[in-house]
Amino acid sequence: MKLSIKEVEHVAELARLELADVEKERFTHQLSNILTHIDKLNQLDTGNVEPTSHVLPIKNTFRDDVNKELFSEGNSLDNAPDKDKGYYKVPKIIEEA
């Protein structure tokens, strides 16, 4: 499928991209090649192909779900640059009117 420079300019405008003339020519060629390849793929008969999420027959392996304490209140604040009464202290960002 052959794209025109006008079509590439339209796509660039939708994507809010500014392209130089050299880029427009290059993308016209590259996108045309991509669309030609997609047309070839669309011609393939995939009626008997089962949908897959992965090309290899991989099964999920799950570990046992074990509850454990990751952080205690004490050690979760150890690396905090500023803390107060068990909470992270951050700079005020809302100005009062």
C-alpha cells in the first residue's frame, strides 16, 4: 500500500509532530513498507489457528500465597528524610487563601 506525503502529514498532525521534509519522505517510504507487509499478513488463512497469548506453551507457575510482615511501622520510616509521629512529613504545597 503506497502512502502519500499528504497522508503522512495528516498522521503527523494528529500526533502533534512537526516533521522536516526529509522525515516526511522517509516516513512515507517506511510506513508504506509496513502497510504492504500488513496486507501480505492479512492474505494468510488463519481460520484454523487458535488464538494465543504467547507463542510458546507456557503455563503459569504460582508460588504459595504466604502472609508475612514486610514492613513494620518502625522500619518503614527508617529512610524517610523527615518524619513526625509515625508519618512521612512532606513540604506544604497548598497555599492558604
